[in-house]
Amino acid sequence: MTLKISIDAGSSTAPYEQLRAQISEQARSGRLPVGQKLPTVRGLAEELGLAANTVAKAYRVLEADGVIETRGRAGTFVAAAGDAAARQAATAATAYATEAHRLGLTRADALAAVTDALRAAYGDGDRDTP
């Protein structure tokens, strides 16, 4: 299985975010299996024509999200991210629900705010992935 990344230089989305989103989606979908070794920061930067700092930033965010893990000199690998992502989403949802309740929002208003935020994040289409 190989990493397939396409960076759109004309996109309004920052290159590091495009890279982060594509690696995350491929890892969560299983196209990048758990344990798959990823290219080095410098290697991937060279391959994609990006600055090494851009790739390093994407890798840092992916590691913080639990999608990848760095094993010292052995390299960077796809982590078992499904559970980590689900835990983080549940924590964020609980925090949001608590704050919405504290603010006195109705359930309908709280759900409308989430729907608007998801529409903004995912776009107006019916896509299920970022």
C-alpha cells in the first residue's frame, strides 16, 4: 500500500491541511493500514514539492490526533487511529453539549449550530469525508 497525496497549489486550503486531511482519510479508511511506515518528512516534502516544515506541521497535527505515531529513529507509522479519533470526537461532543446547555440553548438550537459548523467544515455537498 502506498501513500497517494495530491496537493492543489491553487486551493484556498493550506498545503499542510491538504496533506493532513488526505493522510487522515486514508488511514481511517484502511487504504493506509495500521503499521504502514510513512515517508520521512524530508522525503515526502521533496516528493510533493513542499517545504519540509509544511510536512512536519502536518505530521505533528496527525500525531496529536492519534492518526500517526513516531517511533524515534525507526520512523513514522500509521497508528490505530479509529479508537483515538472516536474518543476525541466524543470528548469534543460532550464539551459542546455541556457548553450549549450552560448557555441555555435549546436542543434544536444546539443541533442547528453543529449542523452549520459541519456544513462549513465539510462543504455544502453530501460528502462523508473531509
